[in-house]
Amino acid sequence: MIDNVDLISRWLHMLAAMAAVGGTLFMRLALLPATAQLSPEAREPFLQAVRSRWAKVVMTAILLLLVSGLYNISRKEVTYQVSPLYHALFGIKFLLALGIFFLASALVGRAEAYAAIRRQAGKWLVVNLLLAVLVVCVSGVLRQIELERKPATPGAPQRSAFRTSNIPTCVPAAARLARLPPGTACRATQGYT
Ligand code: HEM
């Protein structure tokens, strides 16, 4: 089933993740090493100017990831019988993501309590990148886990622009696209799988 809101949420989730992770990579591999050529008097004001601009991107990305991620998981829970493995991996991913959000906020913020993190920005940017790689890997596994679709409530309206009822019931490729469990679409009719 292709759902417009699901699709927009997926786009926002991926775009926010790309912007945040890509920006972190750029900072660690290009920007930070380049500032080594600046004098100490010029370096700190320059880094502060970069941080205050980048903070807006970081906060927007965190907001989008949280909103789209919570929407994604609530849709999963409503649509599928979510397995304990899925829940466990999702819990790990969520905790890792919170760690990333904390470090990213500390690195771009002004709070005196986190000045030590900013002084060692190179090290903490690498830690954040490694955590982000883990989060992306866990997300990929989550996507691969096959979940059983919950039985549809009889008479409940489908809000998709591409309703499953529009799919010819015995076209296996269409059934796969609609993420129906194998055989479901056809069992009632001709026995195709
Ligand atoms: C650093 C933060 C994050 C990164 C880099 C990230 C990355 C990703 C990626 C790459 C996907 C796969 C998208 C796809 O193939 O459609 C994904 C899916 C998902 N993400 Fe995130 N995400 C982050 C944070 C979050 C948070 C905070 C939540 C929950 C509040 C969340 C919930 C989900 C869910 C439920 C999915 C769908 C998994 C599935 O297909 O079963 N994500 N994420």
C-alpha cells in the first residue's frame, strides 16, 4: 500500500538524516582540519560563527527525525504485528539516536557545562559519526524484518491514494508492492502466490 503521508514522512526522515550525518562528516573531515591553519585568535570566533549557523540545521533535523520517526513507528504498530526482535532493535536505535542528538546539541550549543565537549570537537564528531553509522545499519535491519500485517477491520475506510482494493488480487508483484504477506492477496481467489 502506498500512502501519501507515509511517503512524505519517509522522505523527511531520510532527508533530515542525510543533512545531519553529511554535515557532521563535512565538519570532521574538511572544516575542522582547515581551521588548524588559522591563528588561535581567529579560530575560536570563526568556529563560533559556524556553530551558531549549523545549530539551526541540527535542531531542525532533530525535530524532523523525532516527528517522522514517531509517526513511522506508530504506523508500524497500527498496521503490523510488531515482533519482539523489532521492538528490541527499535529500542536500541532510539537510545543511540538520543545519544547522537545530545552530542550534536552539545557540539553546537553555548552551554558552559558542555564546553569540554566543544574543546574536543574532533573526537566527539567521530563518536557521533560512528553512532550514526550504527543507527543507519540498525534502521536497515528494521526495514528488512518481515512483519505480519494485522487483519483489516471490516468496513474500515482505507486512507491511501493507492488502495489495496485497486490492486488486481492475483498479481504477485502488486501484492509484494502493497507489502501484503505472501499469498494473502490471492488465497481467497485463484491460489497464486
Ligand atoms: C540520527 C538519527 C536517525 C537516523 C540517522 C535515522 C535513519 C533512518 C533510516 C536511514 C531509515 C530507513 C529509511 C527507509 O528505508 O525508509 C530509518 C527508518 C526508521 N526510523 Fe530512523 N533515524 C534516526 C532517528 C530516528 C528516531 C529518533 C526514530 C523514532 C523516534 C526513528 C524511527 C524510525 C522508524 C520507525 C523507521 C522505519 C523502520 C522500518 O522500515 O521498519 N528514527 N531511520
